[in-house]
Amino acid sequence: MKLVLKRIGKEQELHPVVGLFESVLGKGEKAIDARPFALHTENGEVLPCQVSTNMSSEPGGPVTVTVVFEVDGDRVSVEGP
């Protein structure tokens, strides 16, 4: 299965007052997209029970993505030997 990391929600929901950002940033500047990331399946469904995601990298190193899930036994379970 291929997993896709993409932003969730609509930008308008998080930035309802455009004038506020224009007054802080100046006309023509674009506000930073603060919508959170979440892991999705190939068909666009968000994986359930995600609590947070964090993406980091060091110069010359790989990008590390950490996703925290709430393991509730019904929607996310741990299987193994």
C-alpha cells in the first residue's frame, strides 16, 4: 500500500480573516499554510486515529516523518508474532 502525506482541511477554514494576514504580511504576500499534515491512503482516505505528525530533516540527511496514532484496539491495533 502506498501512503501519501498531505495537508488536511481547507485553508479558508483556518484563515477566515484574509485582511488580518494582509495587515501583518503586507499586500501581495502569502500567508504560510498552517494546515496540519496527515497520512492518507492512495484513494484519499485519512488513516484513522492520527494524533499528530512531525516532519524534520538535517542538512544532507533523510527527511524523517513521525506519525503518532492513538491505539484503541478497534480502529488501530498492533499485530505481530
